[in-house]
Amino acid sequence: MVRIGIVGCGRILNAHLQGYMRLRELGIDNFRITALCARREPDALMFRKRGEGPPPRPPVLDPSTGDPLAAPHTYLSDFQDDVEVAVYTDYRELIAGGKVDAINDLTTLSLHHQVGEASLDAGLHLLTQKPLAVSVRAAHRLVDKAARRGLSFGVFENVRQAPMVRAMSWAVRNGLIGEPQVSVMGSLGGFWSPDRVVADTPWRHDKLQGGGGGSIDIGVHQMHWQRYVVGEIAAVSAVARTLVGERHRRDAAGTIIESIQANVDDTYLATLLFERGTIGQLWWSWALGQDDLTINGAPAVLGSAGSIRGDTIITSDGDRLPLLDTFNAQVSSAEREQYFPLGLTDPYAIQNLDWLRAIANGGDPETSGREGLLDLACAFAMLESSILGRQVSIAEVLDGRVDTYQRPIDEHYGLLS
């Protein structure tokens, strides 16, 4: 039985608990969540038992969007009632308490390396919410420590398990469009534009707490998608800017109730050079207006013998094939079980199960800490490239030769020694 402690009880916890609930519904009975930790005790009690604690927080997004931040409020008592769940307000006390074997870290990004190192030092397996850490050095420390201790370490990257992403990766790997030549994705503007506090969490706009802005929060998703679908990235050239220096929280009537100063990017444009020679283009902005500007047909991969544009494969003969239908008709049963174990399609359930299996078998989950480190290095490469005004290689970001943007973060957290 794996006893799990959850550190961080924000809105995203609902999506994680929904994933665990799916596993229990399928008869997966080798885990229990035995501890919750939040800086404020009421925030933990909000999730422990139905009928206990303060009322749920209102969603920051319409549930119809399907965004994980809009997942329905979920209580531990909805799917486990045979354990007493301890509540802590200090993650160090939880880790030292002897009530858990593994930690889910869902805290603010700046805490990831702190919670993670304390967990690994205590011999606890670890699954960390994306992005992996507040800097590449911080992420390296976690990956290296987990490897030395022989502990299962993963990053929660929900892009990978989406059926359309699985199908696109499968199609590229199986040569359905020939050799990939160009990959594009992204949009400018949209829901949080032009000046809303993203996800109602001000720390996302502060460098020392969020590492970067959209480049890190969304960039790791985009980089993971690119690496999984197309292949490893060799170098990045980018421009990142803060177009809106002050962002606001508003009440239902639209009145400003809080204003914060933003010192991280809200907009980036990046060109990727893949190891296989493919060229990539990324867009993103949390500024520029609520009418988002999108790339027609994106996400798209254009190859030497066809292309994938959104949900369609276009062959070299001009035939248009539904991507998911093609995938479902041709994928092997072994591959299907690998992609969607037990028939699961909820990325949170899939990743929870994968991590639990990795703990049982002695290894890392598919979205390992190493995967999270590479995603983070590619995302920070955009910021390093922008500040240096040149293309940077992923290798020089990984080994610390390029760290101009990150150095103040590493100095603040004492990570340079």
C-alpha cells in the first residue's frame, strides 16, 4: 500500500483527485491519500471530507472549457473512507511525520525544489506538478538526487496523454507524413488577455516565484508537445516581452479588486531547431486582447510526404483522413494499452497510475523528472535567447553555460553553491 501525502491544496487539486477517483472506480486499491498539507489549514480541510471545512472556491474558468482548473470540486471522502487523513500546515512536518511513502507536490513553483529535496532526502517517492522547478539548476538537483536515492520521480505533464497528442506522435513516428519538416503551434491573446491575473494566482507574474511568465507556465507544455510529437530540440531562438506591466483581479461587476506589477513575460515568439533538422515555430501571449489570433490548422506538423493539421492527416495525394479514426483503426492493442492503460483517457488518472506502477516496479514514470528537466531547459532557452539576443543550444542551458536570465533566481534560492 502506497501512502500518499499531497502538498498544496489549490484549485488544480480537484483534477488530481478526479484522477485518483477514476483509479479507485476501476478497482486500483494499492494506494491511499493519508495526508494533506496547505499553508492555511482551512484550505486542506476544503478537500478532506464532504460536509467539513469551508465551501469550495469558485472556478476561475467555465467547466465547459474542460480545463483542469475547472474540474469539479472533489473530496477525499468521495473515494476513500477507510483512512484518517492527517492535515498539516508545514510540509516539513508532513514529511517527518512517518505517515506517507510518497509525495504529490502541487505547490507554488518556487517551492518545488524545496518540497522535492526534503521529500527525496526522506526517502519518499515524488510526483511534482509542472513546471518541474523554478530554474534548470533547481530541477537538476531533484533529478540527480532521485537517481542517487533510487526513488521514483515524475513530473505531472498532462499534455502527453491527450488522445489527439498520442495520435499525432504515433502518426509521425510511423512515417505517415514522411520526415517532419516544419512544426507550428500557439496563439496570441485570449482568455487572460489583455491584463487579467492568470488563473487568479499573482505569483505567476513574479520572476522569483514563477521563474518566467507564459514562457515557463505554458512553454513547458508546448516544449513537451514538440519533443513528444516531433523529437528532441537542439536550439532555440526567441523574443520574450512584458507587454502589460500591471495586471488586475476584478470582481463579478468588473471592478478592480487587486492590481499587481508583472516582471515576467506575457508574450513570446520562438523558433526551434530540432536535432532531426525540423524547424518549429511557437507563439504565445497573455496580452494583445481577448480575441485571440491563432495559426490556421495548428497545431500542425508538415512533412515530406504529407502533413497533420489539427485533427486531420493530409496525404501527399491530397486525401484528408481523420487523425483519431486513423489512429484507432491502426494502433496495435499493445500500443493502445500503453497509451491508455485500462481504457483510461483522463490524463490525471493515467499519470497517477503510471507513477504508482513505477513505484511498485522500481523506476520512473513515462513523464519522468528527466523529461520535466528537458522541457524546462527548452522553455528557459526562450528567455535566455531573448536576453542574449542570439540562438542558444539546449545543451548550454542544461549544463549552465547560459544562465543570464536564471542567475538572479538561483542566487535568491542559494542554488549556485
